[in-house]
Amino acid sequence: MIEPKFKKINEDVKTFKDLENDIIKSNLCCACGACIAYCESQSFDVIEMENYSPKFKSDKNAENCRECGLCYFICPQTSPLLDKLNQAYCVEDEIGQVLDVIAAKTTNKAIENVGQDGGIVSTILTYLFEEHMIDAAIVSECDENFEPIPKIIYDKNYLLKSAGTRYSISSQILPLKELYDLSEEILEKLGVYEVDQLHLAFIGTPCQCRALSKMKLMHIKPAHIIKYIIGLFCFENFNYSQLYEIIKKETKVPPTDIKKTWIKKNFFIKTKDDKEFELDIKTLDPAVRNHCHECDEFTARFTDISVGASGAPKGYSMILIRTENGENIIKELLSRGFIEQLIVDNVSEWNTKKINWFKKLLSFKTKK
Ligand SMILES: Cc1cc2nc3c(=O)[nH]c(=O)nc-3n(C[C@H](O)[C@H](O)[C@H](O)COP(=O)(O)OP(=O)(O)OC[C@H]3O[C@@H](n4cnc5c(N)ncnc54)[C@H](O)[C@@H]3O)c2cc1C
Ligand code: SF4
Ligand code: SF4
Ligand code: SF4
């Protein structure tokens, strides 16, 4: 039997070809992987990620495109759905809805040793796994070359491997496409009959959280099983190969020798033998991803909880609680001693000061 070809019925529908023209070829793609994760999980077999850029797998595969237009809709860099997303997350200004803002750090020594700042993200995930509130989490690990690997983990014992920040793109939504290939053995181990019964948490940069929130807004698979979205503050992100080329040129340190990197005005590198290097952040400008120059997010508006270091004392993280979901988690973490809150004298004055600080940083970012 000849398969019927379902093609677009409305000429106004924008498809992957438009995504190529409007976003990818204009260097606005943030390589989140949402377009591919959606398309692949529907088994359309059309597009793939190559060198941090989505493309048709081949001319032959391009013919499989149903021209459904969903990849264009959910792309975080396109405008459809943004108004509805703002409404859903009660976003009224550039920082977004904030129910509370606190500074805190983990009480778990193992996480403290490897966490980027206050180890809050890994502690939240530990709690969610221990309380069986999630079966899996999408995190970012890295390989021996310090290159990020987006990954779904099904066990809290893998969390220490993902702790810490790698300042280059990790296509965090891409792993969602693997979900429908999970073996029955794994599902049985997780105690479910089908993928749709799983509960996941997602960690990502603001643009990635925006893509995922668009997918959730449209109730499309496989984003419907993400129950918690945790966003990371993000001023800018880097192209992996350009970043480590510059670092190697300036410090002679290859990525294989790096243990940790962090940004505190400048870029810092700690090697596996505990030597520290400081690089003027401007030296790294040529490696900044183009889409980051156009970005108007810093604290991740479309999340349950946003976490970052800016504004927090050393060893602590700033936590923006945005939804009731997020509020319940942080309350539990505090009352059960998973995390320890920084005590401040005048809470409301402190909160206002912090929000104004984030607004100032965001304004600096968008003017840069
Ligand atoms: C590209 C980038 C830029 C950032 N810029 C800023 C900034 O300007 N100001 C600021 O205050 N904070 C920034 N952050 C956030 C900060 O570096 C920490 O991630 C945050 O403070 C959480 O620290 P933690 O100790 O609670 O997390 P941990 O417990 O150490 O967990 C860190 C989590 O980050 C995830 N992760 C690591 N690398 C990546 C990646 N490349 N992409 C997506 N997820 C990743 C891991 O999966 C892990 O779950 C940035 C993060 C990234 C990824
Ligand atoms: S089938 Fe739909 S989601 Fe896949 S590439 Fe074509 S328009 Fe995009
Ligand atoms: S959905 Fe993500 S990966 Fe796809 S084009 Fe948009 S930004 Fe790029
Ligand atoms: S600066 Fe903006 S576009 Fe760039 S990675 Fe961060 S959130 Fe995404």
C-alpha cells in the first residue's frame, strides 16, 4: 500500500524550512534540541543535530517532513506562544514572577565538594529522587574533554557526576527523544508500564527552559512528563571548540586537565592538580554564541525554581521561587535540613535589593 503523504493544509504554517531560514541560518539557534526531540519522538525521521546545529538528515529524509509546523512553534527563539507563556507563568516584568528569593547552600558534604555554588540544584534532585517524586532527571554531564553531555539519569547516585557548570552548550532537550526507545526492562525497574507514567525533572539554561515550557504549554509529547523545571541563571554561553582553543592558547591548559571553571567577573580555571588560572572575560568574547547577544533572559522566567550565584555570598546560591510547585520543594528542603538558608537582617529590604540587582544585570546584558 502506498503511504498517504500528510502535508500542510494551511500555507501560513511555518515549518522546519522556515526555522532554518529565520533562526538557524541567522545564527539565532541556541541548540536546545527541542525541534529534534519533538520530531524524533513522533518517529518522523526528518532532522538531526550536527555540530550543535539542527539540519535535515538528508534530502531524502526532508521528504518525510509532515510540515506540521510544531518545531517552529516550540523553538524558544521564535515568537509564537510567547504571550501565552508569559500569561501562564504570570510574567509581568523582565524578571518574571518571584514568590520568594533566598540564598542557601546544601548540607550534603559530597555535593558541597563538587557543586558549582551552593550545590542547590543537585540537592533538589537528590530530594526529588529520594521522595520518589521523580523517576529521572535531565542533567548535563561532561566527557574527558570537558565537553557537556546532556543526559537522562534514572538514579540519584549519578548526580555527583553532573554537579558543577560547564560553560558551553549542552543540548538539554535532545535526550527527550530517547524516551520512547526505553526498554521494557528499564520501565519495569522504574515500576511503570509505559513512558507516559514517568515523572522527570529538567535542568537547563533560560532559553532551554523556555523551549520546554512552550512544549508543556502545548501538551505535546514527550514534554508532558516533565514535572519540575529548574533554570540556571545565564549571562552568556560559549561555543565549545572556540572556548577551549582560547583557554589553551592563553593558559596552555588542555580541556582534559580541567577540574572546574567559574565566572566571577573574570573566567577562572582550576586544573586537576589544583592550579588556578584567571582569564580576562573579554578574551573569551569571540567564543560567545551569537544567539546570546540577542538574549533578554538572565534568571530563567519560565521555571519552578531558578538558581544562580550572582548576588549570593561565596559558597551559597541564590534561589528564585516562581511557582507553588517550586515553593513546596524549597520549604521541604529547608524544614528537613537538606539546605541551609542564609539569615539576613531585613528580609523585605534584602529581597528588593536582590531583585533590583538582577534587573540591573539584565539591563547591562541586553545593552552589551
Ligand atoms: C552556560 C551557563 C552560564 C551561567 N551563567 C551564570 C551567570 O552569569 N551568573 C550566575 O549566577 N549563574 C550562572 N550560571 C549558573 C551557575 O553556574 C550554576 O549552575 C548555578 O549557580 C547552580 O549551582 P549549584 O551549585 O546549585 O548547582 P550544582 O548542584 O553544581 O548543579 C549544576 C547543574 O548544572 C547542570 N549543568 C552543568 N553544565 C550545564 C550546561 N552547560 N548546560 C545546562 N546545564 C548544565 C548540571 O546538570 C547540574 O545539574 C550559568 C550556568 C550555565 C550552564
Ligand atoms: S515534521 Fe513537523 S516537527 Fe518535524 S521537521 Fe517537519 S515541520 Fe518540523
Ligand atoms: S528548537 Fe532549539 S535547536 Fe531547534 S532551531 Fe530552535 S533553538 Fe535551535
Ligand atoms: S545567554 Fe540566553 S540564549 Fe545564551 S545560553 Fe544563556 S539563556 Fe540561552
